[in-house]
Amino acid sequence: MYGCFVIDHAGFLIMHEDFMMSSATAAKVEHVHISQKEKKIAEDLITRGYLIKKECRNLEETKKQRFYEVNLPLNGVDARENHSGCPYELLPMSKTNVYLGQ
């Protein structure tokens, strides 16, 4: 199993074991996406359709912006045995827009 982490509804990490290291600075822990720290988990979530890539148009800058949206089943995802070789569990935390992973 991988270490514990917490993500929000867009896949950004709220907490990750790397954030607890003495070398962690505000710049290293802000706006970090799951795809940066847990690439195999992110790829599996995308493949399963739980992490969905979307886009919108920023009218002020007249360009497209891409973002992710987490769409898990109510009982979460148990991928301790999957084809990616990356065992993990991801569960919604009730009454929040965050998910606990391990």
C-alpha cells in the first residue's frame, strides 16, 4: 500500500506524506495535484473514469483551461488489486468535498 493522502474534489492534494518532510516549503505543498505525487493512482483513476479531465474557456485570457473533477461512487474505490500494480483505496469523507486515500 502507498502512504496516506487527502485530495479535494479536483484532485489537488490537501495532505501527503511528503508534505511532512523537513524540506517541505509552502511553494512545494501548494497546488500539488495527485498526478504529480501519485502518478500511477491518478492514471488508474482516469482509466476508471473517476478522475475526469475537463476544460473551460477563460474569456479574459481567451484561452482554454483544463481541470480535473473527482467523481467517485458513494462507497469509494477499493483498488487493492488492479492492473496498474498500484494498490490503493480512496474513500469520500462525509459532509466534505475531500477524499482520503491510502
